[in-house]
Amino acid sequence: MACQEGYKPANKFEFKFNGRAYLPSNLKMNKQIQIVITAFLLMTGCSGKMPGLGVANGQLVPCPTTLNCVSSQAQGQKNYIEPIRYMGNSFGAKSHLLNILGEFDRFQIIVADEHYIRVEFTSKVFRFVDDVEFYFPDTKSEATIVHVRSASRVGILDFGVNRRRIEKIRREIDTVNSER
């Protein structure tokens, strides 16, 4: 049971024993690690291209036909989410919303003006970016309706992440409303 004489290995790590070629198991593991790292590096580049966002003619950009977007101005049932109602003026709504956003991890406020806020949320593991928008239209009533849109930049499915995020923000605003 010795190594075969006259055997020329394919590389310096390979050896032949009893007529079979072998690679040390640590080299096989290194190859698996290389594959995982390469896949991870490719996926971390999946923050996607920033889409054209904002408000035009009182409307947020429509959701795509994919299932990774929700909007209070969506026409289709699958992408629709109720707008957020704040009991007070838009200045108060914006102020409370910014405080609530400050409690989240991995976010960056990109735009915050009189009638509009845009925030980027980044996922923890793969660094996917979601664009979240809040639109505060002028109103003469005592309550402010805040239109929302939350969408993933890449993929076609978000497993409900965008909807859950908006619902969490809504619950926080509801708490503020109940304390007033």
C-alpha cells in the first residue's frame, strides 16, 4: 500500500494511492470557501442602480409589477398599502416620522424637504438597498395623510420586508396619535 512509482501528479498537491488520485481535504475545503466568497462578493454588488424617485403631479413613482414594492398610491391590490394618518399638521408628521426613522438600523436619509422624505435602508447580510419614500401633500384638515412607497432595488420578491417596515412605522405613528 504505497504510492505508485512513476506517477506524475496533475499538480503539486495531488498524490496517487492504490491507483486513485487524491487531493488533500483542506484543498477541497479551500475551493469551497473560494466559491462562497466569490458568490458573496457578487451579491454584495447587488445594491442595484438607484431608480428615478420622487413626486410628480402629486404622485409617487408607481411600483413595478414585481412583489418587492408597496405603495399607498398603487393601483394593484398586491402592491397597495394604506397611507399613514397622523393627527396633526404635516410639520408634526414629518418631525415624528424622522424621530421614528432614527430608531432603525442601517438607514440613511437622502432627501428631507417640506413635503417629501426619501430614505435608503440597507439589509444586514447581503447589503441590499430598499428605497422608502414619504410624501406629505398639502391638506386643510386636522389630520395629515402621509403617502408611502417602499421598494427593493433588486429582485422580484422581498418576502414582505417592505410591507412590514411600513407597518412598523405606522404602529409607531399610531402610538404617537394615541398619546395626543
